[in-house]
Amino acid sequence: MVAILLSHLGRFGPLVMHIPLQANRALRELGIMLFLANVGLLSGGSFVATVFTPQGAQWVVLGLAVTLLPLLAVGIVARRWHRMNFMTLSGLLSGGMTDPPALAFATGVARCDAPDVAYAAVYPLTMLLRIVAAQVIAQLQ
């Protein structure tokens, strides 16, 4: 939120809130690479042993349902009834999946900031709802 506010202001006293486009893209790519490396290192060790149990398979199916059903519903509604363009919809769905690589791909294809803006609008709410949904599912088990 602070970054969005500072970007909107453009200047804060003697500080200019501007970063060259190439530096911005390099930092984004570095951030995505570090994020993916961290996730892979933390989850790789016990992943296979956990997934191939009955309870692990149940969690995989529930995870797919929690992830795919809302995305399909939002994608269909946004495209059909709200006539949202593909680039904005790509950012919206990337934010809905909390998927930085999908955002990087959408931004690269779009060559504009429409996916980034939609991602930034959706990402915080999606993270909050995923945490709440996981807690509700865990309580129902």
C-alpha cells in the first residue's frame, strides 16, 4: 500500500519515486526467482511422501477446488458480463492465483502495466481469503 501511495505521489520531499523501466523489470525478475527457489527448497523434501497418502490426496483435491472454482467463475463473469480485456483479466487471475510467474508472463505479453494494476488490486484480498479458507477447511476435517 505504501509503495502504491508513493508511486502515486511521485515525489516525497527531496526523494523522487522513479525507477527506470529496465531496473524495475530486473528487480521483479530477481524477486520472482528468489521466491520460487525458496518455495521449492522448503516443500520438496516431504512432498511426494505426503501427497501419495489418502489424506494427502484429499488435500490435493480440496486445494484444486479452492483454487480453480473461484478462478473459473471470476474469469467467466469478468469476460462475458463485464467485457474485461484479456490483459487486465490475465493480471486479475494471476492475482487470484497469487502467481508471480503468471503475472510476469502476462506483463511480458502485454508490454503494458494493465496486468500489474489488476494483480495489485486483487492480491491482498486473495491472500486473506486463502488463509481463511484453509482454516475453515481444517476445522471441518
